[in-house]
Amino acid sequence: MTVRFLKPEDLDAVYAIFCYYIEHSVANFSWTCPDYEEFCAKQLAMAKSYPYLVAEYEGKIIGFGYAHKFLARDAYQYDAELTIYFAQGNHYGLTHVLYEKLEAILKEMGICRLISCTTATNQESLAYQAKHGFEEFGLLKNAGFKHDAFHDVAWLVKVINPTTTPWRKTFAEVRKNFETNVD
């Protein structure tokens, strides 16, 4: 069992997991899978600026998680939005490991708040996030229409660094500290 940084050769598996949620759930509000080449380019670009991890079991990618800018304006640089997806089935305890590694890296980067946007009917995910210290700060009613229905979206937040004296490091500055710790 391994949680490690994304490699380009992982993208086929990541894409398959991502598309499963698009096609079979309301966890992702896209209606169709993105173009594969565009998807890969976007994931690799995100992996340059924020941590992007994969969970591997017996040589197979079973999940992935990443952080990205919460909003585009400079003032939001202390917030990061988290995204985590796992294939259907046994997660072998890697969900917890993947989340903890993401949080540790983001904390060292100086991120103050982790933000999560979760479909409100996804009670399993909401319970998982509450267990890890996230608190709901908003509910957007009827936020998205998918599979013939409107769905509410819960916004959650977890403070991981104090906001009294903010500081930031780039992902490149802290990644080397996690190279051996993540693999």
C-alpha cells in the first residue's frame, strides 16, 4: 500500500475513477467526462502548484486526492480546496493516509484553511470530513442539476494554520520534505 505523488503514467487510472463519478453519481456535477488530453494537462498543471497524491494498492491506483486554489484572487492564497476520489470497493485504509498527507503538505505550505464542496446527500463523505475536523459553513440549496434532480451543496472548512500571521511557501519549496515521507 502506497500513497505517493502523481506521475504521468497514473493518469489513465485517475481518469477512469474520475469518469466513474461523473457517469454514476452526483459527487461530481459534470454531465460528461472531459476530453482525456485536456484532463491530463489540467491534472499535471495542478500537480506543479499543489500536492496531488495517488493511493496505490498492489500496483493499482485505487484513489487520488489533490488540492487547488480555492478562488482565483490573490487574497485567497491561504485557502485551498480539497478533492478526493476513490474507486468503488475496499480502500484499504488509504483514504485516511491520503488525506493526512495532503493536510500535512498544505500545512507546511502555509495554507490556513482547507475548503470542501460536497453534495449534501453524500452523507458518507460529510461524516468523514466531520471526523477529520471540518465544519459546515454554508449550504447552497439546489446548487446543481444532475440525473433529473437539483442537489444541495455543503461547504465545509477546516483551519490548519493560524490566520494571525499568515505566511506562504510554494509547493516546490516543501515538496522535497515529503518525497520520502509520501512514497
